[in-house]
Amino acid sequence: MQDQHIIETEPTQREGIFVPLDLPGFQICQQFWQEDGTICVTIMAQTAQVCCPRCLRLCTKIHDRRLRKKRDLPCQAHQVHLMLLKRRFRCEACQAVFTEPDTVCGRRRRTTR
Ligand SMILES: [Zn+2]
């Protein structure tokens, strides 16, 4: 039986999964195995405040969040589905609602080694 991988770990131990992602500025919110054997990783930007594009004030009030599928990365023998939790902010000064800037696929275009 060579198929004894971490896949068979019980769901209660899923926090032990470690996916090495080279994504500076992001933190991993959640990661879990999916039924097809792929790993789903949800990441979020670490910044707590974003500059309002309209009035340029710093905003910390999160309006809502939504998941966006970013890309699939091969991680060792497994396929990783990278999901970015995008936050939308509401500016308290001008009431503008805007999505935080996308930095995952920005100039730091690094994925995994
Ligand atoms: Zn504003």
C-alpha cells in the first residue's frame, strides 16, 4: 500500500496541512483537502488598511469579502487551487466602496518554486 498519504488524515486534523506558498504579503486563511485529492487554499492580503481610490484616505472598514479563484499550482504531488479572499472596503470619508488592489498577480508574479 503506497497510497498512504496525508490525504487520509481525518478532517479534524486538516489544520496540519502545510502548503508552502511563496506569496509575500499574504496569509493563509484556510486550507483543506477536497474530495478529488486537490488542496484548496484560501489566502488573504495581510494589509489591514487600504487607500481609498477616490479620496486617498486610509480605510479599514471592510464592506464584504468574496472569493476569487486565482490559479492552480502544482505543489509537490498535489494540485493546489488558490483562492483569494478579496475584501471590499467602504471609505468612511466619501462612502466609496471599492475592492482592494490585486497584488497576487501584480508585479510580484511569483508562484511556487
Ligand atoms: Zn474615500
